[in-house]
Amino acid sequence: MTVIAKGLERPWAVEPLPDGDFLITEKSGQLRIVTAKGEIGQPISGLLPVGQGSVSAASGQGGLPPITARGQGGLLDAALSPIFAKDRTIFWSFSEQREAGSGTSVARGRLTEDRKNLEDVRVIFRAMPTYNNGLHFGSRLAFGPDGKLYITLGDRFDRPNRPRVQQLDNHLGKIIRINSDGSVPPDNPFVKQPGAMPEIWDLGHRNIQSATFDEQGRLWTVEHGPKGGDELNLIEKGKNYGWAVVAYGEEYSGEPIPGAVTQKEGYQQPIYYWDPVIAPSGMQVYTGAAFSAWRGSIFIGGLASQKLVRLVIKDNRVVGEEHLLADRGQRIRDVRQGSDGLLYVVTDESNGELWRITPKR
Ligand SMILES: [Ca+2]
Ligand SMILES: [Ca+2]
């Protein structure tokens, strides 16, 4: 493991660029490029500004509301367009400051040739309803092999929101599937259901901050569950993953989850769950050639657990779990595979680091 860069301010995402450099988000609102050699660039301008109070007109951004950096919110994930080499378009998720609170939103913009600015910035998705706290925003972004953008969301934590996770008239606790321009694909599962939000792909999640597609084009996620109930799920269109009707674990207070059972007809079981929890962050199915023994493994960052988790998958089951880099004592926020087949990690620290993981010689 090599530390490529230090001094990042609570990085949330690392996204490898085709030329070997990295796009990095910092939760407090900066999007930066860090070069392969570890040179940290100035913040890219054109992002929505960071605000703390009421909605302000964001000058130069068409009046779009700013990012609110509060609690778990801020500038969150980033993803490159599937045709980035051609369209230079970047997508990012963030907690958006709105009139009555905040909500997870996704914006897109085009990176200028000099990589200093974003142009044509616009918000393409807004999770509803708006809610006034700083918790459980999700939100990983993953493009599927179908070219659609999948957005993972959270339940906004407070107990009155939990029933909404099981209802289709809102986005809380859902995975969203949209086209890259923000429009709704006609083959989404609930487009014809009266009263359902058409962007919804599945439902029943507590807070998903991990998502990755495997080589077969299947979507895997890991979510922050209750105490003793972080889950690995294999996502299928239109299915219900249970929260807070079906769940493992208990409330963080130690009480049982009100009314919940561990299994029920009509609800998906996780592939795997953790007790004690790992507090998952980003994830990556490894598909490269640099680590032949790791091909097909799923890597997941651990926040509270301060380690990189490797899962060995066989026939859709977890047959092995390994914990790496725990000796570093840092909260791991994201893990991605670079174009060179190596693994890259960012740590959720005020002096956050970017790591490169290479095979032992
Ligand atoms: Ca990402
Ligand atoms: Ca579940």
C-alpha cells in the first residue's frame, strides 16, 4: 500500500480518470483532481456553492440551491459518464439545501478541457420529500451496462420516516434508475402504477452508500443496517428488501426494531449480513488482472470498522471474508479499481489520504 496523497478534507469518493489521475469529492463541498503522482489540484469551479442557512440564489448556476454540508450530508459521490472520453460529463450526488430542509440530489456537468471548470451544470434528480436533518442521504452513483444511472438512497433516519420506505409515493430508502439526462426509462418497474414515483427501481433500504456492478452486469449493494444488521444485497428490479419490516439486528439503543421480523414472504433476504457491523462505505467488484486471486471478489470500505473488507463470492454466496489494512487505523470511505487494475482507496479523515494497493512482489 502506498499513500499517494494526504491532506484531503474528508474525501467521500475517488473516481479514477482514464488518464490515470483521480477525481475526488470532499464532503465539505470541493471537487478536485489529484494526479497519479499525488498532486492535489485546486477545487474545480462550477459546482453548486456550499450553504448553511436558507436557500440562496447560487450566482452563475441558474439559481440552483447549494450543497448543505451538515452531518452526513455534503458533496457525496461522483461518477463519470459511460462515454466520458467523448462527452467529458461528470455526475455527482449531494445533499441539497432546500426551502424546508434538505434532500439528496444528483447533478451533472461537463468538465472543461483545462479541467478547471464545470459547464452546463444542472440538477437531474431530486429525492423527495425534503426533510430537515443531516442523516441518511445515501448516495452512491453507478452506471449499469444498460447505460442507466442507478442512485442509492437512505431513509433519512428519523423513525417517522420508516413507513415511507415501504411506500412507493416517495424516494426514501429506494434505489433510483434514470437516464443520464434525468428522464425516466419506460421499462422501470413502477412507471404504470398510479401514485408511484416512476424513478424507483427497488425499495426497502435503510441507508445505502455502496453500489457496484459485477462482470455479469448485476447490481450489488451494501447498506448501513441497524446494530448487527449491515447487509449485502443483490438487487433485482422491483423487489422489496425489507426495511423496516424485515431486518436483522436491533436498534442502536439495544431495543428490538418495532414490529420487525428477520424473514417474511415477499421480501428479499440479504446475501449476507454483518454482526458486528462494518459500517460500509464504497465498494467495488474486482475485475482486473493485477491481482488474479482477487478476481470476482467484492471490496467494501469500512468506516467505524476502519478496514477494507474483501468478500469471496461463489454461486451468489459469500464463502470467505478477509479484513485488510486495519493497521492503518483510518475510516475507509471509498474503494475503486483504476484503469491499471490496481485498487484505490480514500479515507474519511480531516487529513484524508488516497492509497494505491499493488500486488506484493
Ligand atoms: Ca463513485
Ligand atoms: Ca433487507
